[in-house]
Amino acid sequence: MNWVPTSPDTGISRRSFLAAGAAGATLATSGCVNSVRNVVGKSADGQLSLSITTIPADADRQGIQIARKLEANLQQVGIDVSIDMRSPSELLKAVLIEHDFDLYVGHHPAGYDPDFLYEMLHSSFASEAGWQNPFGFTNMVFDTLLEDQRRAAGAQRKRLVQSVLKALAKSKPFEPICQPDEYRVASTDRFDGWGEANLTTRHGYLELEPADDVSELLALKTDSRPTSNLNPLSATMRERDTMIRLLFDSLATVHEGEVQPWLAEDITWTDVEPADGEQGPTLTATVTLREGCQFHADERLAGEDEQLSDEDKRLTAEDVAFTYRFLEDTSLGRAPAPSPAPRYQSHVSAVDRVTVDSEYELTFSMNASRTVAKRALTVPILPKQFWRNLVDQRAKDGEFTASQGRWIAATGDHVPPIGSGPFQFESRTEGDQLVLTRFDDHFTLRDDVELPSSSVERLRFEIDPSSASSVRRIADSNADVTASMLDAYTLDAIPDSSDIEQLHHPSRTFYHIGFNVRNAPFSNTHFRRAVAQLIPKQAIVDDVFYGYATPTATPVTDEWVPERLAWDGEDPVTPFLGSNGELNVAAAKAAFETAGFRYDDNGRLLGGY
Amino acid sequence: MLAEVLTQLALVISILVPVSVVVFIGRERLARTRSEWRSRLRTAGPVIAVLIGVLLINRVARQTAPELSRQIGFRLSGAFYELEGEFILIFQSIQTPETTAYFSTIYVYGYTFLLIFPIIAYFTLPDTRIFRRLLTAYALNYAIGLVLYILVIAYGPRNLMPAELMERMLYNTNPQYQYLTGEVNTNTNVFPSLHTSLSATVATFAWKTRSEFPKWFPIAIVLAASVAISTMYLGIHWGLDVVAGTMLAAACVSLSDRLVDRWSVAELSEQFADRLPWPQNQE
């Protein structure tokens, strides 16, 4: 392996440079400095001004169009709006890590189980950096409901989840817009069985059926972030963690909506009666690991003698227990305050305690029902040796703060992706390609394991500039499959040919507008509701997604959607104030006035209230 | 894909250039160049070295500059959009598949040709000054452009108005060109338009040399104007980028006048030798 750092984490401090170059720079930008800074507030004449953060069309053709529709409508109701465009990783950094935004357009990966809402909305995460509660939303009623649904099961849980969804539709820390149809295209030249392959999962890549002489899959990605950072903890380098799931194993894996044992050979569940009250564990899981599993060979796993031995590579219960402890506090108790990882917090918060029983046996004490507890077993298992060393090195000079979500373990792009997964890192060229090779010691290749195993030796991910060019390459048989989800504008133009197969899977991911509820005016629920009524969801689905999406009032799908929140041609709670995508300005302004906002004589919405 | 596009580009240029040499330069100048090329190269050597140096720095900076830019740059996409709004959509009125094809061709092939041909043409002039000025102006364009690219982080109109530009966006109609432009540039480098500034630079020199190359002058003007319009028509640049590009061109042309012949390598090395701390002639 040669995971070479691209850029060291030292950089020119923005402040010192600005001090030096302030004069010239100010001159160059005079007049538009106001719109450059991302501040919620009033412009000089008292008008409310907001900034919509979104990503450029190169990265996602849909997001910017949603932003501009909303921008136009906000302007019509007298708000001064600017668009703040950032690259995908910079958008996530501003939203998830810095919490420096007013409102943003995002595409959330969601999850197979609605418990991802716990991570999105629970108050305990409001001040943390990462995917956990980026909105800064705090609400006791929500907290109780979110906690209760974790402990409940069956119909009772469904009722509680639906209560969360109904409350969410009213208070709107974020506003879901639609679930996009997820399409990919594949060439049938060299591979079969595309119909089965769901390339958002591990199984998808393991179930490929190559022709006899084919040893490599050439997949096209439009997102270049995996070529620069595969740190499993990084919040900003990926929305969905498919690539991480190829490189890392987890105790259990999700296949077709069901959780199955993966690295665990066996999981035995035991219900526990809480001693008094409702606190304390409700369930234990006794996990037996597959024996003899190894991490990918990397000299950084070597012990003190610096010779990498089989013993160093062995994956044991110690690594598993370490992973859960580390995700909960990446400083391992060495920093003054705990530093939770910026990912997987709803997973690890369901686990109260992990006890190592023997080399290959652990007991998890869970504070959740079995369904939610199973989800906790899907985090990537990390090698203890490497990550503990990283913390030790950083902590040895005594002044170790492990700034939550920001320190090197959570962000560093030089962190090698040493996992135990079915594929291992081979090479990368930043912005260009990433190559993974089959890990021949992986348990899925054992004769007695009945799980799909990789029949290709190599996965080559090439970065392609756009969905349109990717489709063309597949049509020309210059690549096997598009690994990234295609932008909607290309779908009608996919050539109708027997050499091209369209892969379509129902998607749970959702586009949404997120609000920063820490600051005025989005701290005001009435304001958020009024803004939500400016979003023409149906028109967005028709014009921006060309019909390849489902408008929605909830961030979940199918059986979880309460009847009252089902889409019936318009949003059932906060319908769009207009028709056919055209805003009824008078009605919209009235909504803001009802929300307690005032207008000046020129029809501008005033910021102070 | 990239190789395919490059081959095509090389092919087109390798046809256009010889034809233009015959049409615009003339046999007499070529003959004289054949006997004088050594001395002309020697005179122009330092300038050529500077240009190559700047191009190499540009190439390296493509890897490192984005990171630096993220740290110190100003995010101005929103500001540009606010200032000029949907100005570039005025080209909607001339949009037809034919104009789209014309401007796409101009943007890729016309521009490359426009930059390469004057280098050859001016090398055939007995006085190398205009040749050296052209190369100096190129170098200045790239150098100043690089600094501005680091300071200004802005996405072009196609990234903000994909729907309105749908039918004529270069990368929709000809996605293969994105492999080429992706090699040359990143999508946040839009201010100023170097396509515009370099084309305007060439056009200005074409005007200055209109008595030497009377037939080239109108061609250069039409090509340069087409390139500037194409950057907006295809949704790659804002009007502001084009204005800034034109101003950059003016600055580079006038700077090239002041800089060329200001220093001679012989004098410089003499001055430098004088300042060396150790004795020059040890007897």
C-alpha cells in the first residue's frame, strides 16, 4: 500500500494572509463584500438577507436548480437572497462541521431504518460537529419520542416513529423535498447479472458476474472525493459510505433491507429487564466473530518490533470493542472533553457497553430494541493498533484537545484506509482514479462461507466529468458501469440499446432544505414554515428531475409514512403557496406577516423583529 | 476519451497551421527566416524561457493552487450572479444548433489556432521585438491569471443556470471536451476569462502588425470576438470574466511594451557578477 498524503495538514493561515493582502483584496471585491460573507442579518436598509448554500451543477445538476427556484421565491416575498456555491466537501464542511450557514440544499443518504432521524435531530448532538444534528435543533418532545422509538418494537415503534414524522413536518428543522429515482447504466459487454447488482451496497460489488477473461471492473464516478480521502471517519468526503463498506467489514451488513451477520459468525440476542425505571440496557447481543480474519497488510499495523506479523494483522474482539469506544470518543479519554466521531453517532449511541469475553467473543449491552440495535452493528471495524497509535502520537506532547469533528483522525486525508473488507486499497491518482484489489484473505472467499465473494480481482474507479459523458462512455463500451447515481437530465437520453442495461433501485435518499435553527430568523418555527411554503416541490420534481423523483413531506419512505403525511398532489402540512410552480406573492407575504414579520413601504421584509 | 479529443485537436491544428502559413505569411518571409532562425532564436531565447517557466508553474499550480485558493480565496460566485444576473442569457436569442456548433468549434479549435499561429507568424518577422512582446504578453496573461484564480473562487454560469443553458452548454452537446478542459483547468477558475484575454491579446497584436499581415488582421479580429462570445454563449464565463479578460489583455499588451528590451541578459549577468561577494579576478 502506498497511501501518500496529498497535502499536509499545515496550511497558510487564512487570517495572516488576509492581514497581509487585505488592501488589494478589499479593493478587488469592494461593493460585493456583503454578499461574500455568510451572515444572517439585515442589510443596511433593514431588509432581511439570507444566503443559500449549495453545490455547483458540475457536482449535482439538481441542487442548484432547487436553490434558484427557492431564491426566486424568497426574493419575491421581499427577502434579500444570495447563493453561496461550494464544492461538495466544502458544503458539508460549512454545514456539518462549522455550522456556518443560513439554509442549504442537501442530498441526505437516509438509511434503511428511520433511526437515522435520532442522529439528525436529537438535542444531545446539537453542539457536535458531524452528521449528527447539523441544524442545532433542540426540542424535549422530540428527544423523548426519538428515545422511545428506539426502545419500542413492532406496531408501537411504528406509531412513535410516525409521531416523530408528524412533529417534524410541523416544526421543520429541515424540509424534505423529494426522493430521487436512482439510476445507473451498465455495459453488458463484459459483465452479466446487472439486474441484481445494487451498487450502493457491498453485495452489489460482490455479486458481479464477469465474463471468463475479465478480471477488472471499470466503474465511472462523477464524485472525485474518494480519490483524495478514504478516512472512514470523514464527514465531508462522502454522503453514502459504499466505498468504505468495500474496504472495511462490519459485524453485520444490510442486504435487501435486512440485517445479516457479516464479520460476526453468530449474534445471539437476549432481552434484559431494566432494573428500575426505563434507563439502563434493554438488550444484550452476544457476538461471535469469524475466526482468523485479518486486516489488510500495512506496515503501520506492526507492533513494537516493527515487523508486520500475522499476529499484528489479526482481527479480534479487541479491535471491535476498540472501534465502538473510539467512535464514541476519538480522543480515547485523553483530551479534556470527549471527541465523538463526526459519523455513526446514532449507531454507537445505541450501545451502552461492550465487553470482550474472549478473543472472538463480545457482549454488547444495548439501550435499544432489536431492530435499532442491529443497525448499531453495521459500523466499519477499525484496526486498534493503527488508530490507538495515532491518538498516542498526538497526545504525547500533553496539549491534546482532539477538536471534535475537526482533528486529524476525523478529517485527515493521509489516514490510510486499512480495513479488513473484501477489497483493499491499491492506488489512487487524485481527481483521476482509485484502484482497489480483491483481498484474498477475506472470509467471503472461504469455501464454508455462504456469502457472495468477489469474482473480479480489481475495481477501478475512474473519475468522469459528468453524468452525460459517463453515459456516453458506457454506450461506447469504454467502461462497465456508472458507480455514481446519474443526474436526472441524462435519463431520457440514455440510448436504447441491448448493450446498455439500466440499473434502477428504489432510493431512500432525499433532497432537502436544511435550516440553521441556532440563529434568527430560522430559530423561529413560524419563519421556517413560511419558507417551506415557498418550495414548489411538485414543480421541482417535474422541471428539475424530469419526473424522476417522488415529492415528499417526510424523510422516510413506504410503510413508515403516516397516512396524514402521504403526498396527495401537494404537501399535506405546508402546501406550496401558488400553483403550477408559480408563487402567489400576496398569499406568501401574508404568511410571513402571520408569522410575525413586517414589511416596509417598498415591500421588503424587515429583519429585526 | 482524452486521447481521442487531443488527437482530433492536433489533427485540426496540423491542417490549419500550414495552410495559414502559406496564406498569411508568404514565401519571401519564410525564406529569410530559414537563414536567420538561429540568431532570432538566440535573441528571443530568454523570453521563450520565461514563457515556458510560467507555463510549467501553471501546470504545477493546477495541483496545489486549489488548496491554497480554498484557504485564502474569496468566494464570489454569488456576487457575480448578483451583479450581472442572467445577462449571459441574452445569447438565447441567437441560439440554434448551428450557432452552438460554431461556438463550440471556436472555443476549442479556433482558440487553440488563434494562440499558436501568431507565434509562428511573428517569428518570421526580421525584427524579433513583436515576437518577444507576444510571448511576454502570453506569459503575463498566464501569470496574472493564475494569481487571480487563486484569489477568486467562482463557478461559471453553467454551474448556476444549468437548465437555462441546457441546450447549448458545451459539456452537454459535446461532453468529450470536458476531458480536455478538465486537464487544463478546474471549474472554479473563471475570473478572468483567459480565453478572452489571450484572444484579445492576439487581436491587439494583429492590429499592430496589420501592415505586415494585412490578411491575418481581419481573421484574428473575427476569431477573437467569436472566442469571447463563445465563452458566454456556452455558459462557461460570466460577462464580468470577459470584461476582466479584456482589461487583462490591455494591461499585458502595454506591459509587454515596457518590459521587452528593458533588460538584456548580457547586462544582467554583468550586474549580477559585480555584486558577487568574492573577488572576480584572482591574480
